[in-house]
Amino acid sequence: MQTSEITNGFPPHFEDLKKSANRTSNWRERLEAVEELGRWRDPQTINLLKRLLINDSVYKVQEAAFQKLQNFGEDVELPPQKKGDLIKGTTKSLVRIKKSLPKGHTFGDFKEKLQKMRTDIYDAYEGEKGTDFEKWLESTWASME
């Protein structure tokens, strides 16, 4: 983003941006919020971007927040990409969901129940894995007892 696109000031729609930035079950909406927040240099937008940089479960969102903060001239570091579960307890949740389904259920059944029961997990891994998400989820499902 060019520096000329940055406005010093508070975005009039900050509360809507804050809601979008906090939507744990929609990484795309969080990413869009980061893009818009990155146009407004204000202490509240900077704090929100820093929180997303440090805490977001999807690395793409963290990277975008890092870039916007750098564009503001903030001294920030990009955290390392998480290893293991993106959301604490993911593995246990996936096992619980699989065990709750009838014997002989399909991968589609599992995927649908995951999406309904744990949208946060579904969304985070979809955002993190990108085009490999389906293959990863099916492989994970197949490897669980």
C-alpha cells in the first residue's frame, strides 16, 4: 500500500471494522478489516492491528496486519507461523466430532458437522491451508480412529 493512501485519523466506521476484525469464524472478513484498518492511522486502529498481528489464528491475517503496521512506521515483528494446532484443542475436537457420527459416515458428513459445530476451527484451517484444506481435512479424518 502506498503511504498516500493512509489517512491520519479515526475511521468513522471503526465499530463495524472492530466487529469484523473479531469475527473468529470468518478469516476473509478479518483480512478485509485489516485492509481497511490499514488506511487509517489512529491509536485505536494501530492497537487493533497489533492484536491481530499477535493473536490471529490465520497467518495470512497476521502478515497483512504486519504489513499495515509497517506502512504506519510502527516497529513490529512478524511472529513465526504456528506449529501444531492453530486453535487449542483442535485435535480433540476433531476426534469428538468423528466419534459423534454414526459408524460408516462419510467424509462429507464429518466435514459438514465440523463446519456447523466448530466454525472457528473450520475457518482457521481453511484460511491457513488454502487450496490444500480439503486434502488436509480428509487425510486428518481418515487417520483418526
